[in-house]
Amino acid sequence: MKVHERFINYAKIYTTSDENSKTCPSTERQLVLAKLLVKELEEIGLDDVKMDKNGYVTGKLYSNTEKKVPSLGFIAHMDTAADITGENVKPVIIANYDGKDIPLNSEYTMKTSDFPELLNYMGNDIIVTDGTTLLGADDKAGIAEIITAVDYLKNHPEIEHGTICVGFTPDEEIGRGADLFDVADFAADFAYTLDGGEIGELEYENFNAATLEVQITGRNVHPGSAKDKLINALELGIHFHNSLPSFERPEYTEKYEGFYHLTEMNGTTENSTLKYIIRDHDKIKFEHKKNEAVRIAGYINKLNNGNWINVKITDSYYNMKEKIEPVMYIVDLAEKSMKDAGVKPLIQAIRGGTDGGRLSYMGLPCPNIFTGGHNFHSRFEYIPVQSMEKAVEVILKIVENSLNL
């Protein structure tokens, strides 16, 4: 089966995760895909194929060489984001793309003026949505690329390789993809997540990340007699938000610039809540951002003579760079393999997170490489078939070049 055919099959399966769920996987529907992947890996002929009680799928293609070479891992996630529905996905192939705007349906058109990178794929076959859902290339394209590569290796036993470990995780989109990943059982010396975007992406840096919850308890008094008595929780929330650095927001930042991102606010005069995510690649700046939130809350409390604002900060994940730099040869291996496959490496920092960041701190160094997709989490998501084919080729080149480590 061709890589894009696998992807389309997976994309049609509803696997959106749920951050409000306490189970793993967070949604039973992810198990539908997990069970299908187990079946496919078994049919290909991989060994030790299993799905554990938490929905993690793993399998191995054992070494066929006498050389002493490292065990390689390739990992992707099964869930899709909740930003837009992932139910009833209907992928559409635009064959031999002509460089024009792409009507998705009567309401939505993907315009080259909005997405100029489309013009880089003239002549390619592009898979798009029908405009009512996301596509799910994040990260079902990664799954399809990994399985297509190991299927190729299994069907070409003349190709020498070390042990290949594959893993498919639930709940990455809600930050839990690595929570229950059994690194020891996976038994790879190092791995790669296929969870990147455009062709050529190679990433070994990601954000340090934390959540910030600001809980405000006010004092409600009838506004007609509120002078010197009323403490408005909503006004305190506005004061807190406006005291954060104005230009350290996602819409004003790029590259290595971190931010505070207000994701939710609600409440009344008596009680209000603001929720943020805090991000920065630099650990010192990351700690400063957290400390600044605490300082601002303290200042407003002092100004209003009470303990009205309480902040709760929870670290989510850390920059994998610290764990990758001691083993930079694994990044070099991926870079060389891309060049060997005719792909120009785009080495950059992830303005986000990935399972690989968490896994790197769990003892499995794990850079991230491209799937080929664009506009993830959006009705305007798309992926060129030829980019997916190149991702498969890069996996095979990594396997080939690892014989020389």
C-alpha cells in the first residue's frame, strides 16, 4: 500500500483527544486506530507487536546484520487536536496542483495569498480537507510514513539494518503522549518522532512550557454602596493581564521569543479565573516569566490590601536541547540522511512541544523530523503526497546510514 493511501485510511478514523478526560487514552475512539495499527504491523510481520492497557502501540523489526549497530526508534501519535473537529474527515486529492486557489467547499477557499507556500508544490498531488474538518496529517501522516518504511524493509530482506522499534502514542495533543510510554520496553538507543511540518524540518529544540492558572476571589457589594468596599474580581483579572509584558504574546513573537498566552477567562465580580500557557526556549527567561507572574499577583494584592489573587504554575515539559546536545550525532545522522534523499534540511527550533521533548528527559533522545504537512489543527490543513514519500525515503536513509555509526 502506498503511503498516501495508508494516510487517507487513518485520517478517516475519528481520534480527537480530550483534555478534560482523566483516562488514558483520553478517548476510547483512539483505540479504534490503535487496534488497526496492531493488525497492520502483525500482517507486515513485525515482532513483539502489542497494544498495552493505555493504548500505546509498539512493534519491532529485528536486526538482520552481524554488525553492531544501534537500535533505532520511530514514533508518531494517533490523536488529533480539538481545535476543529476531526470527525467524518473526507480527504480530497488535488492531482498535479496548478498553483491556483483551492476551493474546499462553498464557504471556504484556500487562497495562495493567505498561504503562499502552496506555490512551492505546483505539480505535486496535494491532499486537502473538504473544509469542514481538520485533515489529521498531524500526526497520522507520521504513522503512515513509519509503517510504509518498515513494510518496505520487511519486503526487502536484502537491505541490511539494525533493530527498528516503532511506537504510536495516544494523547500527544493534550500534552500526555509520553506520560506512560515504556522507554525500557521500547528498547531503542535513540529515536525520532515524525511529527514535524513542511518537508525538510529537523528539530532538536522545543519550548520550555508551563501552565498558569490565576484564581481571583473578589468582594461583591451592591454597586450603589460599593465605595471603598467592592473588590471586583474581573477588574483585578484585567489588571493582572494588562500588567504582563504587552509584546510577549504569541501574535507578537517568533523564532526564539517566548510568550504568555491567555487561553481562557471567565468569572463574575466575586470570582474569576484566567488561564495561560507560558513558553520560552531559554530556561532562564522561562523561569523569569513564571516569577514575573507571581510578582504581579503579589503587587496587585498589596495594592488592594488583601490576598485576592492566587496563582498556580505547573511545568509541562522542557527543552530537549539539553538532552540532545550530548548526542548530536543523531541529529547529524538525520541531516545527512535528508541530504542523501535530496531533501534540504531546515534545522530550527519548535515553537511548541513534542513527545520527543518529554521522551528525551525520560532517557530516550528523540529529535523531530518532518511529515510534510502544513496548517495543522486547521480546516486549511494539507499535505503533498510527494513530501510524504520523501519522509519515507528519509527514514530508510536513516536506517541505512546508521550502519556506519
